Amino acid sequence: MAGAAFCARCGARIFAPKPEDRREYALTRILPSWWHFTGTIVFAAIVLIVAVGAAAAPKGDARIGVIGVALAGLLIARVSLLRRNTSWSLTSDRVIERRGFIATRRREMELADVRSIEVERSAMQRMLGLGDVKVASAASVDFMIKMFDIPDPERMAEILRKARLKRLA
């Protein structure tokens, strides 16, 4: 009988769950593209240029330059942290979304529960080779994982589709 074992002392049948034949393994980890943060990076560059220009002016104040450089550095550090602390992992069994640095959020969707996979690409995203992949769940109407501004979204959608079909087989 599947999942049954026998007690060594009395010989009685002990029902235990059958150990999983396959183990979950990672397929890929996806981070948002640096292009997603272009607005903040451009703003930091403008702040840096203005600060250096103000400090280098003949009657400029060096404190403005130091404050501007510090602000630009903080903006770039923030972008780096936001990018590093937003990720999507695709495993053989699940899609996992992780967000946050101090306060974190983790959402998971079983591949067996995937209802649809949608790829959206704006004109700018197409020029940059980026796109959004939306994964909708069959378990809930409003539950969706959206991977935004990821490189080569068509390939990611295909990897997800193949993993889902393999999981259902």
C-alpha cells in the first residue's frame, strides 16, 4: 500500500505521507531593469550637475555642493536598494515575488494555479528590449504577480509556460 509503513515492534501498519519524489529547484531569478529607475537616475544626475556648478561658481558656496553631492548619492543608493530588493523567482513548483528592504512582502503562486501568462510591451520597452509579464492565478480572480520592466519578457513567459506544463504533467 502506497504511503504505508510497518511498526518494527508490533508489525502494525503506520500510515505516513509518501516522501516527495521530486524536489523543487530554482529555474531563474529576475530583477527589474535599471531602465525602470531612469527618472530617479536622471534627477540625481541633474542634482549633481547643479550642485557642482553652484559650488564651482565664483561666489559659490561649497556647502551647497556637498549637500547636492550627498543628495545625488542617496538617490542612487536608493535606486540600487530598490532594484536589489525587488525580485521574482521561478522554481519548478512556484513563482515567488519578493519586495522590500526593511518591511518585506513575499507572494507565491503555485505553477498548477497559473491561469494565464500575459506579456505587455510599450513602444519604449520594445526599443529597450524590456517588457512586463503578468501571471494570473486560477485560485483567485484578483491575485496577479506582475513582473515589470524585465529583460526579454517573451523568453521569461516561455520559461514559465514550459515549467507550468512540466508541473502539470
